[in-house]
Amino acid sequence: MKKHIAVLAGDGIGPEITDGAIAVLNKVGEKFCHEFEFEQLLMGVCAIEATGEPLPQYTIDRCLESDSVLLGAVGGAVGDKRIEKLPGHLRPEAGLLKIRSALGLYSNLRPAKLFPALAGACPLRKDIAEKGIDLVVVRELIGGIYFGERGRGVGEGGEFAYDTEKYSVEEIERIARIAFDLAMRRRKHVTSIDKANVLESSRLWREVVHNVAKEYPEVELTDMLVDNTAMQLVKNPSQFDVVLTSNIFGDILSDEAAMITGSIGMLASSSLGSTKRGLYEPIHGSAPDIAGKDIANPIATILSAAMMLRDSFDMPAEAQAIEAAVNAVLDEGYRTADIMSDGMKQVKGSEMTKLIVERI
């Protein structure tokens, strides 16, 4: 089978970690008789420097022609005056919002799982970690405050700025069905996150989610306020199965969920819409401070590639081969700097990729 993959390596460590995923996919193609064709495209700071905009139209067009998209990371260094002086719509992160919208990717799935080999890296108390962490944050991706009306003005108190949180019934229904469908394949429990005690948009969110829940009588639904969720994730993460959130709440809570597993460098994500074409990326940032040092952990990007094989290309055996190779390397005690602990063997990012490739 032949597949065309658009690669948005992006900034910072992005090129290093996407190179790792490409090496792994090439090995999978060799073993399972597939041909993966990779097309490198510009997005982020590198695109701004080359074209003056974070996401050129050519990149969008080529992504729309691809079978799926692999993204590294986007963003410049904190304090980079070249970037900070740009208007919001020309900053690197604006490219992320634009590509999601252009591809119609309204759902973002972020698994957070504690690997047994990394249990010692979990920052939670041992008795909490021993209960296990295995949840998926289902985040609405192209609505809410990130896409609502925004602006600045001048009033009685001087200059002000505003952003608008807005959701339609249709937007909530479609992301809710993604969450409930996923729960049916997992442990049949959805926790819906809102701030319905304060926000009108959250009250509509809760109403619509409860209506959708009637279509899934086997799935247990729990409502939870977002501030309580932030506490429960560190107090008792084992209670969560599928966590359904709006755009901004999911953005924050999924990073928290990632960190309690021990390293943000281990966790993959997928963004999907109404077609098989998806966008797959690690949930961490561009980390420009370690770019070019060969110490970035490629595992999250490699596992994102495994998600691509399973969810977009219908290749479950191939995805399992990657996941098994990752687990084998971890079980053998190999670690990159971010997950290093006493008694383990520290390796560079490229060495970690090579070890995984050898075990596929």
C-alpha cells in the first residue's frame, strides 16, 4: 500500500523528532510491504522567515492532497523579539489554528498513559500511581475562545482586550459523539468538563452532552467542573477514562494529564475530522533551547506515527509493531535525558530512534 504523508517539521526540535518518526515508518514499510512517501513542507517560524507567514497557502494545498499529516513542533524561543512584535495572525502558533481549520479537524485525541517501565518518573505519590493512569482527553479543536471574535478597544478604564467563547449545538454534538464512540471501545465512561456554574456556553455544553448521552445507554456520563478536574487529575487520575472538553479546557488539562505520566515527551496526539485524513503530532512544544543537541525525546512523535497508521491508514498490526518496539526499548532500560533515572542507560535522541527501529 502506498501513502503520501505531508511532513510539517516546524521549529526547534521539530526536524529531529520528525526524522525519527520517518525512520520508524520506513522500517514499517520495509517489513510490511508498504510505501510511504514523505513531502516536507513549511510551517511556523521557518515559514515566516521564508514567506512572511506562518502557514503558506501552498502548504495547506499540499496537506489537502496528502493522505495524512505529521507535525513536529511550532514556535520560537521565549523572548524572541522578531516573533513577539508580529501581530497575532502572523505568529507561528496561528499556523496551528489555521491548519486545523483548513483540514476540518474538529477533534483532538490526547492519550495519557503511564508506561509501567516509567512508573518511577511519575510525580504523584506511589499509592496514587500504582492505581494506574490510562485516559484520553477528547478536545474540541476548531471552536470556542480560540476561534471566537476578538479585539481591542479603548473604554473608560483605558485600553481593553477581549476574546469570545462561543459554541453551537452542532459543534458540541459532533465532538461528544467522538468521545462516546471512543468510550464504547474503552471502559465506557465519559467525564464531561465544563464551568456550567458560571459560563452560559458551558451550560449549553452540558445540555447537549446529556442529550447525546441518551444515544449511548451503556456509557456512564459524569459532569465535572474544570477546576475540580484539575485537582482530581493529581488526586485520583485512575477514575478517568474518556475526558471530553472544550478547546481551551482541553488545551490546559491535557498538558496536566501528560505531566502526571512522567514526561510530556512520551505522549502522542491525533486530530481528526469527518475524513480519514488526520494530523498527528507530539503534544510537547518546539523546545528551541535543546534544538540541535540530539537530546530531544522522539518517542511521542514516533507514537503519533503509530496512531496515524491505526486511525488513518487502517494498519493496526503495523501500529502495534511500533508500540511494542517502544515498550521493548523502555523495558531494556534505555532512556533519553527527560525520562532518565538511576540505574537506566541514557541515550541520545537519534540513538533512541535507532533502538526502536531495530526492534520492529
